[in-house]
Amino acid sequence: MTSTRQLLWTGFRGLDAPAADLDFAPGGIILFARNLDPDPAAGPERCKALIDGLQARFGAELPLAVALDQEGGPVSRLRPWVGDTPPLRHLWRRGGAPACGHWGRLWGEGLRLLGFNVDFAPVLDLWDGHPQAGIGDRAASADPGEAATAVGAFLHGLEGTGVRGCLKHFPGLGGTTLDSHQGLPGLAEAARVERNASAFVPLAHPDRLVMVAHLRTPASGPLPASLHRGSVAANPWGVAGRFLPDDLEMGGCADWTWPDRVRLCLEAGHDWLLVCQSAEGTRACAEAADALPADLAAPALARSRALRRHLPVPRPGPLDRPAWEDWLRRVRLASEDR
């Protein structure tokens, strides 16, 4: 019998595989800076060993999704090893689509060497200059067409290496002034939501990962878009994808109980349940998943397992140090050219 806990993509605290204190096999693991040894000499090798250990432990039946947020700029989990790198807006404004594509491929090459098969990047929110919302220069442009071009180029480079990218944060956080980590932001004007969402339309397809924001819109009523079917699988823009909510431990959905969060996610059409920050959150999410009706969980389980069958798995063994050093040299050169 397939456990509904396979719907979880979860985080943990620790630098080595035994620290993943889980009593079940999740569908995915998300690594953060807290999981990466900051030592530039030892850290990459340790990361490769960590991912090898996670695959051996949880990926015996199907490849385990192993993800992180590596955008460059302010959201760069690899910063201790590679130094400062340009954000997407800087790439777009200085070098256009070629620069975005080049950096997407660079990040994909490095992530493949380490063993990752998913990158929660790039950001497709529209730039608005509001630092309070936590987006800022992570977004390429205020223009939907330009943003889609920049993100499409980044994705082409990234996914050409075999690493899955992810469009985020649908239907778009542009124009919000509250960080959804802290609370539930809202957009009162339907026209603004429409403009934000239009950037996603040319890039979405049924096999693309799409992360949905904790964001209240006129259409979602009292719910965040992430928990509202009319903003996910039944969205009015025809945006298709393998949907997943932003982290379910964030402040943007904290007003809902865990059973409600999990049930509403599956009713909305998500393939996964992201719960990234605490053992308590993971436990509560897993218990709520256990209580789901079989007919509600089954479609998501089938979709999530189908994706995992096609994820690449790193060859076990030490990090390819010459390839890593060559990649690191190219990243630093590209950073200097910015």
C-alpha cells in the first residue's frame, strides 16, 4: 500500500543523512543553508555524500526528489562556496535572455554535480520595488512579457542540465507589501492579479513544477490562493502544471489547522505538500495526510510518483572534484563580468 506521506516534501536539521529523523519515506527532501557545511573545501563533498545517503535511504523504490532554492543573488544556498552572484533582475537588465540562460545552465551544472534534481527557481513574480514583500531583485522585470522571457531563458538553461526548475510564486506576488513568510498578503485589485498571472501563461505546461503563493486575491475569498482550487487546478488563465504550495509552515497559511491545510491543498489540485521548517510541522502534516480519504489522495499520489520515476539520480560516490573546481572557476568569472 502506498503511504500518503509520500506526498510530503520536507526539510530537516543536520548536515548528514542520519540527521533526517523521519519515520517514513517522503516524496522529497528540501535542503537549506542549515544543511550545508559552509566550509568551501569540505562542504561540497559533504553535500554530495548527504544526498547519496538520502537517496539510499528514501529512494530505493523511486528516485527521491532532492531540492533547494538556488536562484542566485539574495537567495543562494551555495553562497558560502561560490561567493556573491547576481540576482535575476541584474542578469536581465545587463545581459538579457542570454545572460539569464547562461546562469540557469551554470546553476544546473553545479547542482547536478552535487546530486540535486530539483531547483525551486526562478522567480516569475513581477518586480515592483517593494522590499517588504521579500521579492525585490529576485524578479526580472515589471513587464509580464519581459519577465516571462527572462525566466524562460533561465529555465531553458537549468532544465537542459537535467535539473527540474519551478515557476514561483503563482499567481504572482507583485504589488504585495507583506512577506508571506510572516502573514497573508493580499491584492485587492483583480486587474493586478490578472497582470501578474499573465507572465505564467506562456511558460506553464502540464509537466512543469508551479509553486503557488500564500496570497489572498478577490477570487480566493478568505482563503490563500494556495488553498483555493479556483487559483490552482481550476485557475481561469489555463495555467497547467504540477502544482505545489509554498511551505505550509509559513505565516500566510497559519490561520488554518493542519487538517484543513492538507485537505484544502489536495482539493485545490496540488501534487505535493511542502513542510520545511520544523519536526513538529512535519509530524502534524504527516498525520493530517494519513487521515485523508483515499479517493482524495490517490490522484496526487499517482501524479507525484509519475514525476519521481523520471528524476535523475546521482551516481553514488565522491564529488567529481576536477569538474567542481572547473565549474566554480566559471561561476566566479561570470560573477566578475556582471
